[in-house]
Amino acid sequence: MGSDADWVLDGAWVDRSFMRGALIFDSFRALGAGRWAPEGRFCTLSLDGQPQGVYRLVEKVERSPARLDIAADDGTGTSFVIKQDDQGLFNLPIGIDSRWKLIDPDQDKITEAQRAGVQAWLDGLNAALDSSTPADPSTGVLAYLDLETTIDWVLIEELAKNVDGYNLSLHFARERGGTARVIPWDLDLSLGQPTVTGELPGTEHNDQPDGWIVHRSRLIQVLGRVPALTTRLGPRWRALRAAGGPLSDAALAARLDAYARVLTPAALAQNFLVWPLGNVDYRSFYPPYTLYPVASYDDETAKLRAFLATRLAWIDTHIDTYPN
């Protein structure tokens, strides 16, 4: 990985396989140029000599030559990296959180001109999402979001069936004079979890491998009305799924196999001694969500692989009717 000062130690506390984020990030980068997602490496952590279990050292989403290699802003607020965050200074109502935090430039150091420039772009995207003609190439949503990378972002989020994919933790990266790319992030609630209880009617099948992502923000609802995007999803999916392609059964299985070779039995045993597998649940954090029961780590990874295989087959059959 490229050198940098800023990193995340991801404990993946709700992902009992430790593989979900790695699989989606690594697969997204494999889709082609411009498909940036954080790189990471598995590790064990100790603190003051005490084992803390398995973590993943992951790149933060930020602009740098070794990460998002885009031009620095020139003072106009037209080159930036921004994320959905309740501590942000900016506003764009999408999904769960309407506040956005500027990652680059640093929102604590920006000028008024930069602040106005960033908000003007967000306002433009908001107007495009509200427009009666969202498919218009000059004023619609694709005047703000890059078509090719957005197609691949939709496909990778739907592959994961990421419950938060369109509602939370969204990141945009834009370079002056261009359209923005969406950056995948936050994949722990995906690939078969969580189970959604009856408090959220209409989302009960989130943990099933059929169907599209259940929480559909205004962003994905509008993108689903843009033929320039929807008509490209099927051909692009089949190209990526072809023999030797980055989303072929063999390529995805090879990634999971590589993670399994690194996540050794000894490291996993130590991790679950510190963080018992049976104690991992989501209900204390957000009661409508729970996790399917597993008897062991091997049981969890077997369920993950089974969900992935069935999910791929379902999308193969239904991608040409997206989002119906």
C-alpha cells in the first residue's frame, strides 16, 4: 500500500467473517481505472502487551497521490472529497443523514469561497435529484456523477446487498471541471446481514439473496429513472461476470480463499477469546437489526459463501430489469 500518515484500524465488530469489506473494496478496484476503494491488510493488534484480536488496517478515504489521486482545490471549492457525516458543515438530503463533511480540503481551514463552491455543487446535485427530467444530460444527475464509475458502484453495492449502500456513509470525490465518483465504504451490514425485524415493514427480506437493496434513498430512486445508466447495467454486469472477469465466480472465490489463508486458526482463536463469537449482535445498537446465528467461524464463512453464490445467480437472471 502507498505510504501515508492516516489509517483506520477496523475491528469489523459486526462482520464475523472479517471478509465483507475486503471483498467489496478489492473487487471494486479490480473493475478498472478510476474505481478507487481503500486498500487494507489483516493484522493482529496488541495494546500494552494485551492481545486485542484481529483487525484490518485500512486506508482512509482521502486525496493523496497514493489514494484518490485528484488535483488539489485551487481555492474555488470545485475539487473536493466529501462524505455524509453529521458533523459536516454542508447540506444535501440523501438517505439517513443530510449533513456532509469536507475531507479535502480540510473543512476547518477552508475559505468562504471554497465553502460556497462545494455547497453550490451539492445544491446542483440536489436540484438534479428533484428535477422532473433527471435523465437530461446537461442538467440531470449524470451532469454531476460520472456515468461509468456510478454504473460499477451500483453493481458492487447490489452485489453486496449493502443495507446502508444508498443511505449512509456515502463519499463523493470530484476533480475540478469533471463529474464526481462515488466511493464505496461501510460494508459490514451486507452479504446476508442484518436480519431486519418487523419494526421496519417492507425490509424483512434484507438477509435473503434475492431482491435489490431494500433501503432505497432518493439518489438510487432517481438513478433508476435514468436510461443511460439502467440500460448499461446488464451488459456491464455480464462483462464483469464473464470467465476471467473480476466478478466471475472464480475471481471472487480466489479473493475469499486468499483472505482465509491469512486469517489463520491461531489468530481467529485469539480474537474470539477476546471477543466471543456468540456475543456479536446488533440489537443493543439498533434493535430492528439482528444477525443470523452461527455455530462457529467456519459456519459463518460457509454462510457467507453460500449467500454470495446465490446472490450472483439471482442478479445474473434479473439485472436486465433493474430496478424492478
